[in-house]
Amino acid sequence: MSEELIFTALGPSGAGKTTLLSCMHKKFEDILPGSFYPADTRTFSTLTKAYKKLESEADKTNLEFAVDLAGTSDLREYAFNLRGKGANIPVRFYDFPGGWMDPYDESQLENHKKVIDIVQHSQVIFAAINTPYIMEFNGRYKDYAGITEIEHVIKMSLLNNNSNKLIILVPIKCESYTKTFDDTKKMNSKIKEVFAETLRLPKNPAYKERLAIALMPVHTVGNARFSRFNIQGSEIKQEVYIKNRAMKFSPRNTDQPLRFAMNFLLNEFTSNNKFANIFHQQDLDAMREFISDGMKLESEEFEILCGKDLITDSPITFVQSDESMRMKFFEVVWGLLLGVPFCSLLWPLFHGNLDDNLFYAMLCTVAIAGISLSIWIIGHRKNKFCRNLAIIFFLITAAITICLDFR
């Protein structure tokens, strides 16, 4: 389906990609209930379990907890639907094992090609950044964050591809580095430094007009801070975090990457009329309101590094379909029908020569016209029976109005 929306999450094993997806799903489920929902039980079950496990671990009374680096071992696809008036738009999230991103691992060459192919077809790329490896020990262990591999996949995905893309750099496990504005600014500067190659891409004329990049730190736990690495020999085996027992599990800003992504996609798909046969203008306006009202465009934490026009609000409009044009026509006609008897009613009222029969007849006409207009608007969203009923009321209203005017 050409309107399918594809998101990919890039990052090494254990970076927290599945955790990030589960937190985004939970938050978006809360802010847009019934409109963005899992398309299969596996997606719902996997992400719900991941979120509950994270919440349970965060709320335990132990002071410290360790996180192993083992993560996704195979390709995971999470299926969602974006509900329209008579159809759904499939939304796919792809989560890859970190090892698949390495172009120099001969044992993963086929899987690496699969990653490039899927990312090429993705409209939005979430780069999950395991922040402690960037910030601790002056970046000595930054290779564990997979920056080189992420940048390679992003660069390769842009070749022979003319579509617009949004890249969201998402520092996670960053609670220790965002305590104050100055801390956040320092962390963001470091992230931009290590992703310098990606940030140079918009300077290339081939990508300048079709690439948007944003930096959006999120807290997936909230009540835990990085403590140390558990190192065996020269390798890191675990990340250790310490809890703030005075706080509960409190994810923060986990909805923001998805809000920005959905706003970007609404801009993209409505600009070329792809949603016209699936969503009403009212649906799109409501969705825009849900999504954009909570976007933190002026946040001290977030930065839109390029392509702001592709991400932020633009009017969601599309070429009017025949049905939309008919609705506009009937709305104008009903406005006239409501206006004619109402104005005719005012004239004799001011001159004191209005008899009761004419007065009540005109009130009935206005009432019928109002009811028919309401039924039409509701029926436009629901079913043909309501629309046909509204047309019958319309004809009755027109006949009565004509009779009253002749009288």
C-alpha cells in the first residue's frame, strides 16, 4: 500500500530501542485513544510486556539495578493502524539487531542489506543513542553506542532515494545528563559532535531540501541515574543504574519523538493528497490538534537541527473530493434556506403584521433545515442512510421555503 508509514529504530543491541518503542506506544495510546492502535496481538503483547517490565523494575525497592547489553537478536516488526473514516493506514516499526548494522561483518552481509533496504523505504528514522557511552570517561567507550554503524546506515539509505526523511536523534538513559539546562546543553553538544557526519548531510545539495533532523532526549524511566559500567577485562558487560527512592517510575517526553514523526508524515502525505480518500478534513484537523498541540517546539531540551519546515505545522489540506464538494454545496444552500425564511420572519415582526400560523410555519422551516444540516454532517462521517435522510429533509425544507416566500 503506497500510504503505508514505515519507521525504523537504529541502535546497538541493548541500547533501549524496544524500551523506547514501548514507551512511545504507551504514551501515544493515552493521547490518541482509538486512532492509533496495535494491528495484531503480538505487537500489543510485546510492547505492553516490555513497558510493564520496565515499570516494575523501576518501582522495586532495590537501590541499584544492572542492565545487560544483550538486546534484540532478530528483526522485529511492530504493526499499528492509523484509523481513518473507512480504511486504516498501516504503520510499521522495524527494530533491528545491532549487529546487522555493521557493514564489515561478513557473517551479517545479507542482514545488512536488509537493513539498508528497509531504512531506504522508511519515512522516519529513530536513532536510539545509549547516552552513557557518549558522556562517560570523555567518550572512551563511544564505540559501544554504535554511532559509526548508525551513520553508515543513514548515509546508505539516502542513496538513490528522492523521498523526504526525518531523522530523530533520541538520547535515552540520559537522566543523569539532563538535570539542568546547562547539563542538557552540554549533552546535546556532545551528541552533535559525535553525529557530525550525519549533520553534514543537509549541506549536500542532493539532500538539502528533503532532510529533517531533530535532537530529542527522552527519559524512559525517570527515577534512575547512571552509576557505572561493570567491566570484565577490557569489555563492558553491564550498565549499572542507581534509583532515586523518593521518585516513582516517571517517563518524560516519550511522546515527543512520535508526535514530531506523525506531524512530519501528515505534512508529507497530505501535501500530495494521499490521505484524501481515507480521512475527512475534520479527521485530519482533529489529528493535527492531538499531535501538534503537545509538541515542544520551543523546549530547552529539543533542537530541530535542519528541515524545520518539514516537521512543524503546515496547513493539512487536500484537493476536495467530489463528496467534499457536494457537502460544501449543500452547506451553502442550507445557509441560504435558513437565511431566507429567517429574514422574511424579521420583516413582519418589525411591522407588527405577522400572524401566528406564518410565524410557526417559519419556525418549523428553520428547525427542519437545522436538523437536516446536522444529519448531513453526521451522515457524512457515518453512513449513506443518514445522508439520504438529510436529503429528504432538505427537499421538504426547500418546498416549505418556496411556499412561504410565495405567500
